[in-house]
Amino acid sequence: MNIAPSHAHILIVEDDIASRSLLVSYFENEGYRVSESDQADDLCERVVQEQIDLVLLDISLPGKDGLTVTRELRACSAVGIILVTSKGDEIDRIVGLELGADDYVTKPFNPRELLVRAKNLLWRIFSARSSNGTSDRRGPVGYQFEGWVLDPHKRQLTSPEGDHERLPEGEFKLLQTLINHPGQVLSRDQLMDAIHDREWTPNDRSVDVLIGRLRRKLGDNPSNPQLILTAHGAGYMFAGDISP
């Protein structure tokens, strides 16, 4: 699916005028429609009214910080969210992913890398919208387990009761990886390689955070899980019954 940059609307939320101007110019030169803001007030309303597809969000905003904004955005929309963080914000990055951000970049970053991440996320967002327009005709698709359905085209998780939720990128990649290796213990290193397309540090606890989020969404009691099991000292294993 080819997406013309002009079809996508990006909102850059950054309080530093030099950084914001650099990003605005860079994405505009690539052909994107770009809006900008130095604060996050009424961001949910703006995302809806201006049909924003992707928000590049500085995590260290004055007043209402980026983590609060991430929570609010994810509660009101399925807009793409890429957090812009500093090197010392590892905990904030993990919390940001837990709150529903799709991706993050660390300052100082290469604008080309940010462009690639934005393109990839926008491709997934537009692909999901296209799939939504034909889902009723295609019927159930994707991975089916214990009454749940994971649609890889939409990154959508459907409960046995029929409730739908679009998973953030990290959660989706992690669940898909586990489902693709049922009954096999996958180490944290293997799972980190699957969910990150960037370098990561040995003390990165993203996998554990995302496992906790998935268990909550799947109703999998963390004290006695039935779907995603913990192999202490080794990693995690998917134990659900996968339907054909």
C-alpha cells in the first residue's frame, strides 16, 4: 500500500522553537502536511477536528507533560504517537509505551531515522483504516486463541465478547511473537529483538511492562496466568490453545 506524504497530517508538539522549526521544515520538505504546537492543551480536540494522523510528542513539555498527554490521546483516539525523549528518560519511555505510545526516538536523533519511523507508523495506520473498510466482507482473520482474535493487518485484538482494541506497536509485536512460538520459552533477549528495531540496553524492562499490559487486556491473572506464562530466569511462553 503506497501512501503519498500529502495524504498524512502530522502534528509536532515541541516547546523548543528551534527543534520544532527544524522538524516542521524537514517533514514539510518531504511533502507532509504539518501542524505545530508548543503546548498540549486541548490536544484531543485538535487531533479529531484537524484529522491528525500522527503526533510527534516531546515528553518534557512544560505544564501538562508528554506522559499525561499520551494517556489522554490514547483514551480519545487511535492516532499514531511517537515520543521524543532524552537519553536519561528510560523510565519515562517505558511508561510512555505502557500508556499507549507506538514508538519513541531519543535526542539527539537523526531526522532521517525519525522520518523512517514516521513513514512506517503511518503505513500501518493507513493500512488498518483500509482493512477496516473491508473487514465485514472478509470475516474473521488473524490469530485465534481461547475465543480471542488478533488481526495482524489492523493490530486489533478482539475479545470473546466482541470488544475491539487496537494494540500499540510494542504490545502487538510481543503478542504476535509469542503466538508464533506456542509452547516455546522465549528469552527476554529474543523478545526484545522482536519488538525493537533499535539498540537496547540489558536493563531495559520494556518486555516486562508490555507483558503486564497484555495480561491485563487478556484478563490473564498475573498471579496465576493461563495464556502468557513466566519461565523464571528464562523468559515467557504462550500457553493458549491456538485455533486453526
